[in-house]
Amino acid sequence: PLDAEAAFGALPTPLRLRADPRFTGHGVTVAVVDAGFFPHPDLIRPTNRIRAWVNAATDAVDLHTFGPDDTPVWPGSDAGTASQWHGLMTSTTLAGNGWLSHGLYRGLASDAELVLVQALGSDGRIGAERVLRALRWLTAHHHALGIRIVNLSLGVEPSIRDGMDEIVGAVTSLVLAGVTVV
């Protein structure tokens, strides 16, 4: 039998999770709400699949949209800060195509398109109000961007309960609009 760990070193995500290779996320747009993001080559080569970057950490939501031939750039996209790490990991595990590894280390939905929603403010915090702003923005714009799935892989301070009921309500609104929220 194949010793996958010996053959690959680090196991590719689809192999580790026994994902069916027929399901690639083609035709699906996923919004990822996280601290920050980096336009990794596995998301933008040979064709850019980042459709938008949204800053929901500010009162006036900032939107940058991109086409398949664009090289996406947004404020701080090339900063190389620690706050970009988690969103980078989440977005490439989800939709990376393995460009840098010739397809070996690809994500679960390697053909999916992305809307990246930043919730980390300049103060280094993700509060309930920022997550709520992101969810409300997604509720208002999911149809225009073709978003079918929203991924929330972040948290707010557990000692602060203000806004949690509103967050649950905003998630419910997305679900009722036909968006899958994970």
C-alpha cells in the first residue's frame, strides 16, 4: 500500500481528507471572513480567482473588485504581517490550486472563486461589530457577487457578549437567503 506520508512529506489536503477529486468548486464563489489576507499565487495564477477584497473593519466598508486577468492589490496586501497568516491559510486550504507545487498541494475547492472579507481593524482587534458589519455587507451583496458559501473562521473576545445575538441574526439572514454559512 501507498505510504502517503512518506511519498508526499506533508499530505495534500484533498488526500488527507479523502476528498472526491470530481468536486472542485467550479462555478462556486465563497466569501471568507477573516483577520486579513495575502494574494497568494495559488489563488491568482494562472488566472485570478479573487473576485473581491472587502474591508469590513471600518465604518465605511471598502470594496476592491478584480477580474480574472487582474493581479489583485488592496491596502496592505503585500505587508507580510502576521495578521494575514490565518486568512491566507484558510483561503488557500479552501481554494488554492497548487500553482507553486504544480497542483500537488491544492485546496479542497481548487476551482472556486473568492471574496475575501477582512474583519481585523487597525487596532489589531476583531470585535463583534466588525463581524456583524461583514455579515450585513455579505447579506446585502451576496447575490451581486454570486456568493453561495460564507466561511467564518474567526472569533471575538468571549468576555464580550455585546453583539452576539445580532451576529446570530445576521447568519440566519444569510442562511434564509440561500447562502451556506460554515
